[in-house]
Amino acid sequence: MSSTDLGMPAVAPRGVGHLRGEQSFPAAARIALADSQLRRNLGHATRTIRTKRASVVAELDDWEQLRLAGEALKTATMARLDEHLERLEEAVQARGGVVHWARDANEANAIVTRLVAATGESEVVKVKSMATQEIGLNEALEAVGITAHETDLAELIVQLGGDMPSHILVPAIHRNRAEIRDIFLREMPGVDPQLTTEPRRLAMAARAHLRERFLRAKVAISGANFGVADTGTLLVAESEGNGRMCLTLPDTLITVMGIEKVVPTWQDLEVFLQLLPRSSTGERMNPYNSAWTGVTPGDGPQTFHLVLLDNGRTAALADEMGRTALHCIRCSACLNVCPVYERAGGHAYGSVYPGPIGAVLSPQLTGVEDNASLPYASSLCGACFDACPVRIDIPSLLVRLRARHVDEQRSAHRVPSAEALSMAAAAWVMASPTRFAAAEKASRAARLLGRSAGRISALPPPLSAWTASRDAPRPPAETFREWWSRNRGTS
Ligand code: SF4
């Protein structure tokens, strides 16, 4: 029985958008781990951002109080999300904007393509937006003959390279300068053939390429970092100024915003605009914070549409603990400290939301069965919780999602899994001191397998499932019970 049969909120639909990968995390991670260039690029980039973040966070004596305030504001907002969204809708409309509600990716894509088509334009410029990546908007536009030009530098690199983003904030984190130059030389019309890997030269090439598009675009599409319910104001925080060009030059602006991005008042931004830049780019303040409210005659876009996107968010909201994943302000600090992300990279997660937050958010938006391997893509070391500016307890969410997955498997399959059988056998052995002592003695035979390396990298079936992704320690020559008996004279 599906959730919709019970009248419960629906998860994000299959076959549209980028929340589900084609492979499980272990299969995709194995491919990524074999790419040493990718691991070098990721290691260098995440180390650099981590160091910057640590130094600006250390400047604030009240950082922990700010985190607590961020957490409390998000908890209170989620508890009355419906009211805040209705207030936001009212305020946007009162200031000349039009609000659309999209139940899922299909509805959101249909609304945006219809709105662009109505302008008669066949191309749009885009501000970096996770929500539009999530719903696969570029593909939906392309299907009706509308070209979307990404204008954020990293998104542009990803788009020109025919690639997928691999980081929330730095989508091209997996590319180094030489690779970027090669993409520009190959894909950017009219680029200087002598282009070097110097960052300034690469940025100048991108700027020249984009400027022409900014000047001719009549329609822009953006996401939003925050939507203020009190006044109907939307806000985008960015570093390059491309967002501001998109938000001010075209005649029509269409913003796609996840419903969890609403904040009740401007005062709330006082907290979030301190937490976000320090946690994301390691800056005290974003170089560009652009805020707009409806339409202003003679200034900026004269037509403004806000598309409020659900796509599985109310399903996540229905779970009192799971809803905390919706508190995320997409700073990506948890990615940069995660030992699993640093080695496997973003593509291994299959979803546009990679890293620790992706491992808890994607399965909740799609239903756990469609992203069943993601809650296991973690060592549960807790670094993500320590780094999160709104204190999302990602490790506890991961454990809860693992439990949900195991429960679903148990009720879906009458025949117990190999893992369930192993656990039942282990419980039977451990319930009896005699059986446990016998098992300890028997395990000594495995010492032969790990003689040279001191660890066992391949056990025979069914234990091979364990050593397929990790080594097993070589059993010690003496068990603890034998040691105890030898030293304390009793067992
Ligand atoms: S979960 Fe926390 S640390 Fe990770 S991206 Fe979201 S807000 Fe940032």
C-alpha cells in the first residue's frame, strides 16, 4: 500500500528530477574511489574550505549560541509551516507577484515551462539553484525547445562539461583547473585558444561568455535561500554577482523555492545570515545578498512568479524527527568534514543532495526504498553534527533511517535476509557461555587467513558479504577469556 492510499503526503515521483541514482552508493563509490585524480581534487578543495570555515567561526564568541538560535528558529518555523507559507503567499501577491503551488517535480516543471513559453522566449538565464536541479528543470525546458544557461561559474563548468554537480555549494569541486580549461576550450564558442589555467584568465573567459547572455535574456529563473513571510521578500546569497545580474536585468523572474525555505520575519535573517556564509564559503558575509519583494515599477523584472515546491517535503515533515532534515540551509559544511564524502565525492550519492545531508534528505524525499543504500553511507563519526550551523543531528537521523529500512525489508520479505540470519545465529551463540567459548576457539582457525597482512580481506561465503567492503581483523592468538583465566585464575 502506498502512502497516497492512506491519504498521507506523497514522496517525490520517480522518473523525473535528480534525487535517485542509477546505482547503489557502494557500487558508485567503488568507481569513484578508483579515480585518484578525483580524490586529489576533492581532498584539496574540502581541506581548503574547512580551514577557511574554522578560522572565521573561531572569530565569534557566540557561535554556539547562534547555532542554538538557528535550530530553535527552524524548529518553531516547521511547527507552523502552513501558516507561514500562506502569509508568504499573501505578501507576495499584495506586492504584485504571482504564487504557484507545485505538489511535485512534474507540476513545478509544467508551471515553469508554461510561464516561459508564455513570454515567447526560447532561452533563460539561471541563478544557481538546488531546487531546480532537484526537479530536473533544465531537461524539462529543453524538451520544449527552451535553452537554460547556467550563470554560476561552477554550474556553468558542470553544464558545459555535460556533467552532474558533485557538491551543494561548489558543484564542480571534482574538477581541477586543467580540466576546466579543457572544457572551456572545447565548449565555449570564441574562447581564446591560448587560454591558460590561471584562475583570473578562466574567470575572464567565463565572464565574457556570460555577459552576452545576461544582456539579451528576457527571462531569469532562480532559487531562493530564504523567503520572508512577513513581507513576501525572497533572498539569494551568492559570491559572484551573476545572481544579481539575473535578478535585475530580465523582464520576467521565476523563482522556484522549496517550502522549507520560508522564515517568519526579517529578524530571523539576522541569525541565518551570520551562520550561512561562515559555514559555506568561510566568509564573514556573502559578497552579494540580493533581496526582492514582488515587483517595483521601473526597477527590475516587471513580472515575478514564485513557485512553492513540495516534492516530498510534507512527507518528511510528517515525521517529527525526520523533519529536522528540512532545517538545512544548504551551507555544505557537513560535506566538507565528512570522511566518506571526501573520498567518494558527490556523484556516488546519486542525488543532487550529496554528503551527510543528502544521505538523510534524499531517502526522506523519495521514500527510503528508493535510496536504501544512502543511510549506510556514513561512518557515524558525528563530524557533520558538530559542523552543522543549525545543529541537525544527522547521525541519529541516519540510524533512524537504517532502522526504517530494516523494518520495511522485514515486512516486505517473508524469507529472512542473509544479514537477519547471521544476526539470529550470533544472538544464539552469544546467549550461551559454552557456545560463545566454542565459537571463540573455532574462530582461531581464521588466523591462518590473515597471516601476512595482520587482517583478513576475503572471508568465504556467507561472511564474504562483510569483507566485500571492509577488512576483518585477524583473531588474536589468545582470547580475552583465556587471558583472564591465565591472569586472574578464573573464567
Ligand atoms: S545539514 Fe547542516 S551542515 Fe549540512 S548542508 Fe545542511 S545546514 Fe549545512
